[in-house]
Amino acid sequence: MSILSGSRRKAAIAFILVTAILDIVAMGIIIPVLPSLIEEFAGSNAEAGWINGVFVALWAGMQFVASPVIGSLSDRYGRRPVILLSTVGLAADYVLMALAPNLWWLALGRIVAGITSSSFTTVFAYMADITPPEDRARGYGLIGAAFSAGFVAGPLLGGVLGEISPRAPFWFAAAMSGIAFLYGLFVLPESLVPEKRMTFSWKRANPFGAMMLLRSHAELTGLAIVTFLLHFAHHVFSAVFVLYAAYRFNWHAWEVGVLLAMVGVLDMTVQGLLVGPMAKRFGDRATMVLGLFGGAIGIAWMGLASTGLLFTLAMFPNALWGLAMPTLQSLMTQRVSESEQGQLQGANMSVASVAGVVSPLFFGAVYAFTLREGSWLPYPGAAFLIASFVLLCAALIGWVVARQASRREEEALS
């Protein structure tokens, strides 16, 4: 456990949550306008679909490479310097994208963003440092709620600023990342004591070496598969959500921003208020499975919605998805030592990044294919239905893994 305790631990949690909110606000601001900017350069909605998928894949690919390195660096040098360097890098990246004259510059921006945003692994490791195992589901729920709060404010601001200029949100995002850096520089304490730090090793820091940690425990391996499927399904939003809303319901940056803000409020409510009590009442495993099933229902509803109102109402069952990630993270952190938390989060991010590479390309291609003249699948909502099936598979695997783990624990106690 970290040297932080009592009032200092509460202050550290507050600091890391505020830092996370500022970073996510900066990321959320560009969501309503980036696909539109890509469409402006590409020349058509269908072309923008697969190009946006490529851009998301670039971002995820860099996270796959960088996350284990950053996680291992935080295990060696501490969490604070990694978080601070990331916020500076994000600020510079948003300036780069604000000035981008073509798709190639935007692509470079997504590559840099993938590297710098990999420090989210360090945020989760930071929480593991300062939180006892029995409270980690609640702690990760608070991080999820902070992320959601950022996505409430971010897309709303992005929608408003996007009406002024498609470049304005990038400038504002750069300013928010700069504020996050200054805030962290002056108030964020270190969470990992020197005696708990681990020597840096490229064997652990490369993505394949880091993921070997996921094979060290049977339940950890199963949960890594659930992590992959969860992130694979989730990237339907980054790949086609904005483009689909514009095509299907004729929504613009403002409408998309409002809807994403509503999603953020719902997610913040679920992760901030429901995760802790439900995990204590039903356990991490059951809460995780419930969240995955709820998300599968919600995302299928989106794909079947015939009106903007029905599409909006689908966000309510989809919000149950917020129960899954904090409990999934909590279960995994309980299977490794304190000195391996950064490596674990790097491995998790690598798994998520693999999904992030292939999923946007897949869903972007599916969406573009459904819009082509003469397509044998002329249904733009097909991508959401496929994502729902993937999430349902994750729920079923999670249920099987949880059941097997419970049996092993009962046998160990008998």
C-alpha cells in the first residue's frame, strides 16, 4: 500500500480525479467535430467512415506499443512524472491538429495522441496504489465517473465551439490540457513509494511481454478476453456513431454533443453512484456480468432505432455498461502484486489497443459497405447490431469465468 493514508489519501483521490476530468474534457471536446473535419478533407460521408476508422486504429495502435512502456516507467519512476508528461504532450498534440492542413497532419496528430493518452494506465495504477483491494471497484467507479463528467462537458463545449469553427475545439482542448498540467504540477502527490518500485525492463515493457502477465492466473486470462471483447464492441462509437447520427437522423455537431453529454451524465451516475453499492451487495463478478448484458441490450436498441427519439432512449439501458469496466479492473488488480500494477494496466491497455486497431477498421468498413450502392447489406445500423452480439459474447464469457472462479474459491475453503 502507498505511504498515503487518511486525509492525504482522500486528497490524492480528489487530485487524480480532477486531473482525469480535465484530460477527458480536452478529449471530449473534439469528438463532435473530428469526424466532420475528416469528412471535409475526404469529400464524402462514406469515405469519412473508413478513414475515421483508420484514424482510430492509428490511435489504438500507438497505445498498444506505448502503454506497456508507460506502465513500466510508472512502476520504475513513479506515477506523477508520467501523468505530467502526458498532459504536456496532449496539449502540444491538440495545437498540431488545430493547425492541420490535410488528412496526413490529422493522422500524425492521432499518432501523437495515442502515445500521450497511454498514461491512462498510470491513472488506474495510481488508484490501485492508494486504495485497498476491497474498495477498488468503487475507486475505479470514481475514475469512470470522472471520465464521464469530462465527457459531459467536453462534447457540449465541442458542439458549441464547433458551430463557430471546426478548429476552435482543438484550441480549447489544448488549453484544458495545459490547465491539467499546471494543476498536477502543483497539487498532485506521488503515490508509489520508492521501496515498492520495480526495475525497468524492456522484457516487461514491450506489449507482448506485458501481456504474459495476463497468463499468470486462470481468471486473469478469462478477464483479459472479456476486456478485448468489451473494447472491440465499444469502438463502434468512435468509428461510426457521429457519422451514423448525421446520416440517419440529420444531426449536427450540437445535437451530437448534447446526446454525448447525456450519455456522460448517465455513465457518471452509474459509475459514481451504483458501482460501489452493487459491488458490495452482489460482488464484483455478478455486477460485471450485469453491466455487460445491459450494454448488449442498449447497443442493439441503437441499431434498431427508427427515430432520433428511440435512438436517444437506447442510451438508458446502454448506461448499465458502466458497471462492467470498474468491476473488471478491480477483479484483475486483485490477482497481481502492488509492484506489478503499472505493468498490469499496461497489459490491459495493450489488449484494449489490439481491439482498438481492428475494431474501428472493421466497423468503419461495415458502415461504408452498408452505404454503397447495390450493397447486399443496405442497413447502416448493422454495425451496432454486430457490436451488440460481441458484447453479449463478452457477458457470457464473463459469466463462465466468474462461475469457475467461484467454484475454485469454494473448493479452496472446503
